[in-house]
Amino acid sequence: MDPYELSCFRTIFNCTVSTLIMKFQFNRSVFEVPAQFYTTMFLRSFLGCFGFLAMTIALAYLPISVYTTIINTQPFFISILSYFILQETLLRREIIGMFVCFGAVLLIVNSKQSSEDFKAYDQYYILGILLALFQAFSQGLVQVLTRKMKSIHFSVLQVNYTFLASLI
């Protein structure tokens, strides 16, 4: 099963199960999303879909230790995106801590020892790193956009997200 097929199967299966849960457990309607959130919902679905696809491809080109290190930069992206999108505050010590941690991540990713495991994929190593960074960024943005729509019941968000993602 290639990454695209896995992504399609995941979203269609998730949409089906989420719809059943939304309808029978919470008795909610898929149409409960206010018009002001249509663009946010589409962007969340688009980024979530391509973030998952980036993950499945990046895992083929990177050692799992490097991949995991890169996607753990997600809190860094979430903090910055929350500051700009949700107007949440960031303390000076939080900013300093983020840069220290991000610097450590860069040291680990660029270490010669961790890249020796995948010599056969050296030409794709940079691609794997870029895809993993895209996944960390896009999934961070998905979480911020989900938080922005916190007034909508989670089951309605899940069904709309998976339905749109399966169309994408």
C-alpha cells in the first residue's frame, strides 16, 4: 500500500466511523459548522491531509530517530502560530526555551551518526527532513485551527474534517 492509498483509506474509514459516532452517540448534525468557519475548516482539512501524506513519505527516507526528533518541533510551531492566529501570549522564558530546544533538534538532525543508518537514501535525506518539518508545521497549524473552532462540538469537527480530507 503506497502513502496515497494509506492516506485515502485512513480518511474514508475515519469519516465513516466519526459519522456514526456523531449521529448515534451525540445526536449532532454535520451542518452545525457556522459559515464563518468554512475557510478555517477547509484549511484544517487540507493541511491535515497533506501533513499525514508527508509523514508517510518522510518515514521512508529518514531513520525513525531523526524523524521523531523533527516532528517533536511541533510545540515550537504551535506556540508561534498561536501567538499570531489566536493572539495568545508568549513569555520571554518560553521563547528562549523554544530556541534552545530547536537548536538542540538541529544538532541531533545534523549529526553524522544518525544519518549513517540510511546511506542508501542519502539523495532523499533532505527531502525526508523537509517533509517531516512540513508535517510538524502543518499538524501544529491543524491544532491551532481546531482550537480556533472550539465552539463547535468535537464530533461535528471530526466528521467535517474527515469528509473534506477524503475529498482532497
